Amino acid sequence: MYQVTLIPGDGIGPSIADATRKAIEATGVQIDWDVQEAGVAAIEKFKDPLPQQTFDSIVRTKLALKGPLTTPVGTGFRSVNVALRKEFDLYINLRPAKSMEGIKTPFHNIDLIVFRENTEEFYAGIEHYIDSRKSAAETIGVVTRAGCERIARAAFEYARKHKRNRVTIVHKANIMKFTGGLFLDVSRKIASEYPEIQCNDRIVDNMAMQLVMNPHQFDIIVTTNLFGDILSDLCSGLVGGLGMAPGANIGYEAAIFEAVHGSAPDIVGKNLANPSAMILAGAMMLDHIGEAKAAEKIRNAVAFVVKEGKTLTKDLSPNKFVGTTEFTEAVLTNIQ
């Protein structure tokens, strides 16, 4: 039996977390769930967005499944997601974007993987006002050689293991010649150790254009923190949006799997949320612990329900849709 910290999250989090737990249990994999709070839900109970008991649970299990957490815009507490990544040194943000039959999108047969550096650069939290009147602010982005090396190596190792044939390094080294230049130089050196894998690079603005013109020319994308945040959402849009976008945060000692979309407070309690992103994140977690067959059962079940088109949530089928509960039941039926 595996021990996993379950953070239901805010807003629609508890409902999609429940759907994911049921999907994993339907595969027959035995999980001992340690349910903990974070985000707004934790502030209401513990006056702390990341309580010590939640942190301690992840230290113990080294594995967490997390629903969406609300982060106040401009004010309030800092992102709990960022705090978790820094605390556990989860330097890999792994974001797959894969087409499913039944979802209407401009492109078909897309299968992209984004490797986003997850702990450095502009998300490191080094920022301040430069005067007492708060008339100007400064954010400092720190990029280290070690940070570049490990995210680049993770991307190429993944390509080798999964027999993917191309890695594209995305940067802004033409303007940010030191930070962007360091990332590009280090990534190229790592690429030279994997001669069987094709490697090219793109400036980030050109990359955004190329992705929406012809995403099939790309396979694995490796990039820095801010660019990875933006491009991974863009890639999700190519395959149906954030409702179908799972994500993983992986380090040497721990891993946290999540739905990358927001907490959607406007639809809380309305049985409208699409649980696919978190269910697919659960499948990624199963892959991570070596339960590949169970993970494939979940992915196949979600793909079948989406392709069949009879029990889709509102975001996938605006005119004829079912609720979270009915969608989940359809997935569970196909897993079993």
C-alpha cells in the first residue's frame, strides 16, 4: 500500500479530488490517503495557507496529489504552489499536452511535453519596492548553472527513456544575454551528451508563434520558469484547455501531482467542474510510483468517455452536458 498526501484544495478542488481518488481506487491500486489542507481552506482552519502539518505529511509520504489552490492577485499571501516547489526543491514542472478524440480543436494528434524549470528565475520571490512611496518595484530573476543543468538533463533523459526524438530549448538569450544566455549554453552542452536526440532552440516569442501555426514540429520543450508557465498553458490550449491539463512537480526527494487550472469559485457547488485534469494527474502519479498499467487504465477510460461524447462536462460540450458526478461515474465504469 502506498502512502499519499491528498490536498483537496480550494473551490472546485474537493469535488475533483474526490473524483480522482475514486478513479485511482477503481484501478485496484491501494492508497493510504492522508488528507491535508492548504490555501484559502487552510487559512480558514489554521490561519496559515501552508500549515506545518501539511508540510510534515509531504515530508513523510514524499508524494502528494493536490487540487487547485487560490492565490490572491496583487495582495495577500504568496502562492502556496510556489512555496511547495521551493520547500521540496521540485525543480521539474512536467506538463504533457496530448490530443484526445472528441475534443474540437484546430489541431489533431498533438503530443507535446513541456519541461519547465520550477524553482529559479522570476518566481524565486526576490522582489521589493525601491522607495517608501511604492512608486517603483523590482523583481530579480536568478538563473544558476546547476539549475539549468538539472532541468535540461531531465528533459533529455525523459526523451531517451520514452524514445522521443527531439528537444527544443526555449529562451530569450538575444535580449537577456546573461540569464538567457546561461540557460541556452548549458542546455546545449547537455544536449551534446545525447547525440541520438535532435536538438534545436527557439526564441520564446517566435516559439509562441510557431506553436500556434504548426505544433507538430515540436516534441519536448525545455525552458525557464516564466516562459514555461506561459508556454505550458498555450500548449494546453492546443488540446482543449486547462480542463484537460495535468501537471507534475518532481524533485529528488518528493513529487506533487496536480490539476494546473484554477479553483473556479464561480462554479463551486454546481456540479459543473471537469475533473479530467486532476484524474490525469493521478495517472501521472501512478506512473511515477511504477503502477503503469493502472495509469494506462485511467488514461484509456478518460479518452473513451471523451471520444464517445455522451457524458461530457460543460466546458467540453456546452450545449449538451452532464455534471462532474456523471462524468466521473462514466470514467469509473470504463476503468472497471
